[in-house]
Amino acid sequence: MRKIVIATTAAVAALSLAACSEKTQDATEAAASSAADDMSAMATDAAGAVDDAGDAMAGAANDAADAAKDAGADAADAAGDAASSAEQAAKDAEAEMDNHTN
């Protein structure tokens, strides 16, 4: 009789332990799945932020290139205007000298 009581107690303990382990395993799987979903969402958000930053940098680079091109064109126009003015001043000076020497 004593052996039956011990065997029954051991069986009940084993079943209790098995049920507890299954609940723990289910809870662990749920937590791991939730953590994986959270990490996936964060990775997606990070990738979107990197894409947005890349787009912003490309836009800034294009704006800087346009500004440099405009500045170069303005400098070329100014140099051309200065050369034309200097040429005209030289012609005027030559004409004045011709008027005074003749």
C-alpha cells in the first residue's frame, strides 16, 4: 500500500510539473514571438529613417550643385562685364588721346 501511495504521489507531481512546464513554454514562446515582432518593426522604422536621410542628403547635394553652378555663371557674367567695361575704357582713352594729339 505504501508503494502505491508513493507511486501515486510521484505521478501527481510529475503531471503537475509537466503541466507547469507546458504553460511556461507557451509563455516563453509568446514572449519570444512578441520580441521578434517588435524587433522587426524597429528594423523597418530604422530602414525608413535611413532612406529618408539619404533622400534629404541627395536633395541637399543637388541644391548645393545648383547653387555652385549659378554662382559660377554669375562670376562668368561679372568677369565678362568687367572685360567689356575695360575694353570700352581703353577705346575711350585711345579716342581722347587721338583728339588731343591731332
